[in-house]
Amino acid sequence: MTDRSTDRSTGLSPQIRILPGGEHRLLAEVGRVDPTSLESYRKLGGYAGLKRAIGKLGAEGTIDEVAAAGLRGRGGGGYPTADKWRVARVIEGERKVVANLIGADPTALGDRALAEGNPHLILEGLLVAAFATGASEAVIAVRRDWSMALERLRRAVAEADAAHLAGYLVMGTDFSCVVTVQEGAGALIAGEETALLAALAGDRGMPVIRPPYPTERGLSGAPTVVQNGETLAHVAWIARNGAKKFAAVGTKDAPGTKLVSIYGRVAQPGLAEVALGTPLSSIVVLAGGGTGTTKAVFVGGPGGGAIAADELEMPYDFDALHAAGAGIGLGQFLVTDTDTCMVDTARFFLDYSAREACGKAVPCRIGTKRLVEALDRILAASPRPEDPQLMRDLARKMHDTALCHLESRAPGPMLTTLDRFADEYRAHAERGECLAGACGTTPVAPLIAPVAHL
Amino acid sequence: MDWSVVLGVLRFLLSTTLILLLTVPTAFVVIQMELKIIAGAQLRYGPNRIGPWGMFQSTIHGFKVLAKEDHIPDQADRATFTLAPWMVYMAAAMSMLVIPFAPGAIAADFNIGIVYFFAVLGLSVVGLLVAGWASYNKYSLLGGLRSAAQMVSYEIPLTLSVVGAVVLAGTLNFRELINWQLQHGWLLVWQPIGLGIFYVASLAEINRTPFDMVEADSELVAGPFTEYSGMRFGFFFFAEYVALFIMSGIMTSLFFGGWLAPWPFPAQLAGFVGTLYGIFWFFLKTYLFVALAVLLRVTLVRIRIDQLMGMAWKVLLPLAMVNLLVTAVAVVAFKL
Amino acid sequence: MRIPGFGILKGLRQTGRNYWAPKVTNQYPESRPTMPDRWRGRLDLIYDPFGEHKCEVCFQCAQVCPVEAIDMSGFDSTGKRIRYGMPEIYDERKDPNAYRRAGLPAAPMRNAARWDEAIDTPWLAGVIDGFGGRPEALVAIFSAVESRHGYLPERALRQVSDTMSIHWAQVFGAAGLGGFRLLPADGHLVTVCTCAACRFAGGDALLAAIRADLGIAPGESTPDGSMTLETSDEVAAGALAPALRIDTMVYGPLTLEQGRHVVGERRKSPGRRATKAAVS
């Protein structure tokens, strides 16, 4: 039991435990660098990347460098970062860069660890991105209850401003970029880039239809590049160490590393950094291995899917996971053991999506609720005959008519468990029996838990 | 003073009044049948609120039109506009005079009843034409012209189809025609082609679907009735349904033995009881044909005006001629 | 061989059969259909949690409705009705937005006494000024208000809307969707985390134990007003799972015993009272 405000060993919030092992790149300096001091960061080679980008590579060169590194967005979509920048760069307007540190899923700890442990790394990546895209304004959107991250990022920005690393005439060149730190309201949907931009403008945090993409019309109508905090940290790392070094680990299509939050039935839940392409089983080992017999791993949180234990040699990589019905998400990695009911877990994720739905798109707002109801009927052993078909149809329709990726991927946990653990569904539906022996002890929570504040 | 003349006049006045009074309930019954049968064929219940089984729905409709505003367009020719519904209605009512309901129940037992019938029936086309012209409305006028074209065209095969039966029976009197059928069997057997032509032509003559080109709603709004409202429209409406009843009745008399039962007429049922017995069979058969016409209306779609006219001149007229020729030859050859 | 008229006979057979077939008409007043559970026979305007119509009579929906199915009435700034309609159905409101629509400066709320919330108006005005009145700062302003009052009082939201000239709907929506509290909580606010990490580390059992201890369900307050229990995915417990939050402090990882102990200890200290005049 703790009510410590910081972890003394790393200077991070106690929620974040950094696991040893893996391929530490972004996390290498966390705990070694003083997050409140620019000096400390510079001593460890900080802002060399920004200097190299501005002084040596130039804007086009920086984009080429990022393209050569093969960096893909770490926010879940896996869209090549350099392509995004190129699109934004050719569009006229007061270009903007936004760092997405909303932390949509509270179980994903990567962005928070970076913001608290090494805020200057994110800031440097943001400035490199702003330089490469020619943006004159940059916003760091931080989840409002990450008070320490907010405070440290604000301090970092102030320090960088004072040292002429940000703000007007960076490093004595004609490149100017005004950086502001803005609080963002926390909700799953606020992590979606168009919803984030709407929320930053003071509107309801709801996604808007694309196209136009934010790279064409984003914040206040200007072309806006929205990048995940972790992606920006990778940008800073590439700028400092070069593309070749970046691509040294990872797969050919997805080089580099990824921050992974491992939790569930593992000995040591926490945050790890692994090279993309690492087998899933090795990631479980990083967290001390499963506490029971591992049954499945839910990769990608509410928008991901289940990977069964016998498939765990699968590489942790965008395309492989996508082909398996899961996704990389924000690096969530839920390990379940044989005592976990897959139907109940699928229901949990869907219920989460239903509660967090912003309500703009009908297929999402109503579809998720209907899916939860169908799963509830299965859990209560009173399914309707059309339920299996309903679940498949609804999932496909939600995917086809989705406004945002949270919606299109919301049925993922259900579909993957339906494919891989159909016997559990059948046992629940036909006999009211839980093959994992878990249900019945855990009461099923109401569809929408009473929300006191609304 | 010749009392028989006075009695004849009195009898004529009485029967005419009775016939005129009969038209109104007849129209109600036919309309009610139309409502119920169309509803049934469309898997609905139809009117079932007013009266037992909803049987007074059409009556209420009839009284409703009395309460409606009677509007005459400014540019209309008031005299003819007012006259037209009356003409149409009277044509229908007058042709009812010769309908043989039962032995002893014929309002006017003319020896040329059939000729009288077709002559009077032809009057209604004048009424429709006048209505169309007097309304000062292009839809009305077109509808009136169409009605003239259609009804005049179809009157020819209609009349010719009956001539065969007349030649066969050798009489123009309805009562004698029915008696002939009592002895020789129904004309249905003798004149099947004549019957077919008569049925099709009669539907066209009284503007029933599928030949209701006169009031083809999609093209002509309501044809000659477009500008009519209130009870004036009610007269047209009633006349249409009375005509349906009359045509069915005439077909019954000409081809289906009129008041005759399908089996030999019981001899003991003479006098008043015999009249009632005849009335029963006449109305049964007549309303069966009314029902058939309604069923046709709900089954078939309206055909085009050119198909309609083409059928009259190219199909029905030659067919009626051939029928007449064959009948005449047969009568001469077999001395029927 | 095609026989002329055979098609007509076929049609007649169909309609004739239909005549005798069972009918499909519903005899409405006598036999009433049983409606599905989610049947909403009546179109109605949505109410916000304060019992006010959310509709602001802004006509935006009426303007975009392609079939012009929407019309409404309301009062303009002079008290004149701006559309015909029954006031009983279409709520009549004279709120600041009506003034704003009319291009007039927003007048203060007329029925301020309706809410028994006391807010620190000059302080809030200062906060709004401090952020320069930019709509982008809404979340920051909300955060400040929440940390001072424990929730977002409606009067504060109204003041934000009035001062910053932002539509009430936008202010309310941003606050609601942003996950802010809009109603006061009695006493200490105990939030049990229900995120995936906590759930698989035993969060359900922790919630059950605390429910049993306090004797209330999530969303309720204890009768003595010392504790309010709720659940949230947003505690962000991470490695502390299973965790709970009391007011702003996160505790974890907790065994059941520890959880009950923490809640019991905090219950002894006085919490924020959600009653009238918390702040003058």
C-alpha cells in the first residue's frame, strides 16, 4: 500500500514500473536524466538531434531521414510518419504540430512514462517534427489528471524557450515554433486525432468525418500533424542517432522499438520497451511470465484482440497482429490465464468501448450496446437464436460505417475470442457453464455503470 | 272513361317512382359490395364500424355527399353544368324500367324492351359529354370526349352481341326472351361468344375498370367529374354504380335466364310467391355479376386508351358480326 | 399454348383467394399491439441532468433538416415568440443564449435562485481572464473549477458560457464529454478503478468489499454523507493495480484488507460537504 507521490528510483508516478530487459531506447534515459533539468538532458546528448536536423539535414532531409528509418506512428494506426509530414508540408497554411499525450486508454503507460521521465525528449521530437513540416506552432496535449507530466512538460517548455531551443528563432536560425502545453480532457475518444483537435479547440471531443484529414484541415483550419508522444520521442531519437541505427532492430516493415504496458495475470506488471517483431511469448517473459497457465493475450486493449497461447510465437508487429485480428494499439498487453473467461473478457472490453463512446456515430453508440447485450444474454445462458449472426453482422457493419478507428475496432476482442474460443461461447450459451470456472463468482456489472457525475 | 288507361297511367307512375326509389338503395348495396370485396381481396377487413359488419358505411357516404359544399366554377356554363348529373342519373334510372325482376315485376313491359334499353342507356354519354364541356376545364373536356369516343364505340359491339340472341329467340321483349330460355335453355349455351362480347363491352360501356379511361385519375384527375362536388358528384357516382347493377341485371336476363332458377320452375310457385322466388334468383345472379365486376376491378389494371379503342373496332366488332352471321345461318338452316 | 384471358383468370383466382384468406388489418382500439421494449412512441426533447430542456431553440436542426420536419418555438430577447407553436410542448426559455442569438449582450440569468449552488463568481471571472477567454482553455478552466468546488456547478458553467460567449451547448458538451463531475459528491469521493489492469488484478473483489463496507452501490453516497462511491476506468492505476482513488489520492496495489482499511481511515476525516454554500 502506498500513497507515494513519486517513485524514488525513477522519479515517475508510482503507477509506472519500468521492467528490465527488452530493448531500452526511449526508456534508457528515464531515471538517469533529471526530468526537471534541461542541463541534465543536454549532458546526455539532448537536443543534438534538433541541432542535426536544423543545421545539417534541413527540413526535406529530416523527412527523408525519418522515411529512411521507416518510422510508423505508434498510436495504433501504424501510418508511416514521413508520409504524413510530406502531405502536411505541401499544403499552404499556418501549419501546426500536436503531440498527443491524452493517454486514451489509462492502461497504456508509455506516453506518461516518457512525459514524466524525459519530457525534453518529447519536446525535442515535437520541435524536429515542427521543423520538418514547417510548422510555426506546436501544442502538447496532455491528459489533465497527469499532473506531474503536465508540470514537467510545462517546465521543459519554459526551459527550452529560455535556452532558445523552442519559441522564436530557434538556435539562432529563422525557424520559429511556439510550443504550448494544453490540458486535454481524458476519455478514450479524446485520443482519436480528430476528436483531440475538436477538444483542443474547446468543442466537444468528438471525431469528425475524414477526409479532409487533419493534415489538410486540422486545428483552426490549418494543416495539422498529430503525433503520438511516443512517436515524437522516436523522431528525436532518429534525429540524434540516425536512421540506420534506428532500423537496426525491429522488422523490415516496422523497424524500431515500442513501449508495451503489460498487465493482467503476470508476475510483474509494468512498462517495457521491446523491438518490434519480438515474439509475444518473450514479451510475457519480460513481465516475469504469467502467474498461471497463460491462455491468451489481449494485444491492443479495447481495439485489439485475443491471441491464443499456442500462437504466441507470433511477432509483435503491426501487420502480423492486424492479420490475426488484433492490433498494436497503444501497446496494451493483457495476459490472461486459464482461470479467465474469454466471453466475460470480451464483454468487459466491449462494455468499456460502449461506456466511452462519444455518441456521435450511431453504429458505435448503439452497436456497442447491442453487442454487450448479446454477450450478456450468452453469459446468462439465454441467447436468442439470431445472436451469433447478429454479433458478426453488427461487427462488420460497425467496421464498415465507422467514423473513427476506435469504433471500427471495438468489436475486435469479441471477434477474436469468438474465432479462437468458440467452445467457451458455446458452453456459456447452451449450458450456462463457464469453461474457465470464472463466471458466477464475478457478478456481471450493469451495462452502463451508474455514473455519478453525469 | 276508359279505366284501363287511367290504371295504366297510374301503374306507370307508381312503377316509375318505385324504380327511382330503388336506385338509391341499389347504389348503396353495390358500393358497399365494392368496399368490402376490394378490401377482402387486399387482405383488409374493409368498413366494419358503422352498423352491423359495417354494412351502413356506404349509406353514410351517400348522406355525407349531401352535406358537402356544392361548388360551381365561375366560368362553367351553369345551366348545362347543373343539368349534366341529372341526365346521367336519369339515363341509368330510366333504363331500369325494363329490367325484368320477376314474373309480374317489370315496371314497363315494352315489346321492344331491348331496343328501349340500349337507346336510353346511350343517353348517359350525352350527360358525360355535357358535364365535360360545361366544367370549363381541360381535364373535364378531355374526359368527356374520351367518354363519348369510348361509349359510342362500345355501344356497337354491345348491341350487335345481343342481336344474335334476339334472332334466336325471335323477340325484343324481355319477358318473352326469358320464357324462351325457360323452354330452350339459357342463352348462355346458345350464345357463348355473344356473352363474352357483351360482358367486355358492357364493362366498357359503364366505364368500369379496366376500361375506366373516362376518369383515369393519373391522366385526367377525375375526367368529366373533376369540377363536380357535393351531391352533383354524388349523382354521377350513384349513376355509375346503378349502371353496374343494371348491366349485371341485363346480362342475367339476356344470357342467364333472368328470374329462372337453374332447375325447372316449380309449377306450384305461381302468383305472389312465384314473384318473390323470381326476385330472389334474379338478384342472386345479378349481384354475383356485380361481385365479379368488382373482383375484376381489384384484379386488373387500367388499359391504355389506344388499346381500348383498338379492341372495340378490331376485335369485338368483327367478332360480333361473325357471331351474328353464324347465328342467322344456323337459325335458317336448322329452323330454330 | 397461350389461352387469351387465362392470365385474367389467374388474377381473379388470386384476388378471390385473398378474399377468403385471413386478414392482416390490426383492429386498433380492440387489439393493441405489444410494442418492443425500446419503443418510444413520442418524440420528445432531451433534458439535461438539471431538468432543463437541452434544446436551445437555435433552429440549427430545423435549418439542416432536409424534409423540413422540424419546427419549434421560443422567446426572443423582447419576449416575443419567434415561432408559432404550443409553449407547453416547446419549452419557452429566456436564457442568455436567446439574447446572444438576437445580437444583444447576454443578460444575467433571471432565475439564478433556482440553483442552490454558491460559486465564487469573482474568482471564476479572474480564472477566465487569466486564460484570456480563449475557447481552447475550456478544459483548463474546468479543471480549475473542479479542483476548487469538487465538481462543475451549473452556475459556473453558465458564467463561463456568458463571459466567453460560447454556446451553452458547447460548454456543457465539452464538460460532459470531458469526464468532469457535474454534480456534487457527498463527503470523500471513493473511486474504485475498473480498468483492465485493475480488473485482472482483483479489482472486482476490491469493489465488492468496499461496497459491503460502505453499504452503498456505485453512484450512491452513504447516509451520513461522509463517502460517495463510484467506479471509473480513468484512475490510471498502471502498476498499482488494483487501485482506488480517494478524492485525488491514488492507493495501490491493495489487498482487500488494505483497501477497507484505507477507506475506513479516510472516512474518519471530514470530507467536502456537497450541501449549500460550500464556498461563499
